[in-house]
Amino acid sequence: MAYRYATERTDHSALASGQVLRSAPGFPGFPVRLASELLQRALVHTTDHGERPVRLWDPCGGSGYLATVLGLLHRDRLSHVRVSDIDEDAVSLAARNLELLTAEGLAAREEELRRSARDFGRVEFVERGEAARDLAAGLASQGGDLPHEVRAADVFTLTDPVAADVVVTDIPYGEMTSWGGSAPEEDPVGAMLRSLGRVLPRHAVVVVTAKTRRIALPEGVRALERVKVGTRAGALVRARDVAP
């Protein structure tokens, strides 16, 4: 895949999982440059082509890593971030990561990292504290605190409308993560997309990625775009096209 938007090879080491953002065993990260590219591709397909801030949702959010990274990178293009997951441990970790979308949360994380540097005498914690400070400056320059929410939810049994314009989610692929909740044995991706189609506004754009050769879409659904980068594939679809 040729990058259209995230064309510069920027140093995103501060956003690596486990640096400033919190991590835990079993919760994978996501390539930062690819995340930025996918969001920007999705914005082109929104109602006003990304000219106004949009509401972002990750319904298979895990640790909240992907949504938090996008919030920190593109605060000026987002008005709200939502993360949901079926796993209670994931929801708890995601809530702590999404707090990094606020000045208070980043200041607390900086102090935590600097305290660890003092307690353990490890220079890498000093560097992480400085990275948290830099992220706070970047967040402030793009508009400041980003409203957000985290909830426990089964992506296959959604019923209440969700006010989101863009969904970006990296689905389980059987290595570090697996489907839970009411996941069907047959075609979980199709079932997830139909569930999202029930609750999203019809104009919403859904970006689904996984470590696979190709994202299998429900019969009759045409992708707005398809991407392939290394071992990951992705597909962009319109919510109205996957609604039951």
C-alpha cells in the first residue's frame, strides 16, 4: 500500500505500547503510522470530507491503545473518542489509557514515570516522563482535552444507537487476542459489521483491520477502499451498506 497521508516517517516512539501508554500481556499494540493513515483515509469518506472534527469509536478496543494513539495524533480532527470491549480487564486498562487524552491524565502519567525513575534508578523512565510532557504539549496545541468514554459492550449484541462518524478497529486474529461474548463460529466479521450497521448513523465509515490476507465482507457489500500492509489487511465500508 502506498501511503497517501501519513507520508512522513515521523518518530512515534513516544506512542509505542508500554512507553507512555499503558500495556499489559495479551493486549497488542498497532502500527502508529498505519493507524494515522487509515483514519485519514476514512475522513475523506465522511459527510464533509473531514473538514470538521468527527466522533471516533473503537468497538473492539482492548487496551484502548489504537483510539488513544489516534486521539493524541489527531486531536484537532476529533471531537469525541469512544472505546468499548467485552472484557472487563480491557475496559479498565482502556479507561486509564484514554485519560491520557487530557492534560491532567498526562501530567499524572509524567509524575508516575518520574517517580519510577527515582525509585528504580532507570534512565528509560526519565525519557518516558519527558515523552509524556511532550505529548501534553502536543495535545494542548491541537485543542486540549479530548472528550472520551469507555464502556463494556458485546460488539455482536449492540442495540442502542451510537453517535460516531468513524469506526477504526483491529479485530481479534487468534494470536494474542480472540473473539469473546456472543461471537458466532461462522463469519464473526460479517456478524460484527451487521451489528455495527444497526447502531451507527448511516453515513458513518467503518475501518476494519486484521492480520490476514483479505478482510472478508458480507455478500453484496463493496468496500470503499481496501488496503494491505505487510501481514495486515484492512477494509473501509459505509455503515448503511452493512446494516441488516
